[in-house]
Amino acid sequence: MITQHSLASRFANEDIATATRRREAAPCPRVLVVEDDAWLAIELEQLLGELGYDVCTMVNSGTAAIMAAGVHRPDLVLIDLCGSGPYGAKSIAGRIRRELGIPSLCLEGVLKPCDSVRFRDELNRALNKLCAG
């Protein structure tokens, strides 16, 4: 059974040196997935892989996203968190861009993989645009 704990612990023991080796070995754009629904996070990881992106890690909170972005230095942060305020998707995206210079894409429940064709098209378009410049 997949739980929030198993999702969070997947990359939790990875130190900075290991994260750096993973980053240097990655031949495609690296994405940090911030998703508070474990099942959706796994769907996003599979979809991103099919689209040619490497998911460097997945986390389930804003605080973990900030720390993971600093360690893994992804090319893009994909955020889908419920809630607002200092740990909502827009706040986290803004902080990661300001402090680390990493662009983010906030899904905020607008698109879900169940709309598979539309979701893939929109996500791929947005990721291409963000990674291109």
C-alpha cells in the first residue's frame, strides 16, 4: 500500500552528494513534484517520465518543497497543494523562485490526470515553455 509516509521517505535519506550525482547524470529536465495526494503524485511521476522528464524527488508539503528544491536544484517545480497562505502553492512557488531562481508550475486542482489527453497536452506545453526560457 502506498502512503504519504512511503512517498515522503522515498528520497528522504538522500544526501546532497547523492542528489548532485543524480542531477549530473540526468539527461533530461528534472522536476520536483509537490503533491499532497500520494496517488496523484505517483500518477504525475509516471506521466512526467512518459513526457521525457526526470522526477528528481516527490514531497507532500510546502516546507519539504523548499528544502528539496535547495538540495536537488530541479529545473522546474510542479506544485499541486491544497490550502493557501504561507504554505499554499502560490506562496511556495514564489519563495522558490525568489530564493533559488527555479520556475514553478502550480496545478492547483485545475487539471488532473483523469482528463488524460487534455492534461498531457497542457502539462507538456507548460513544461516546454517554462524549461525553454
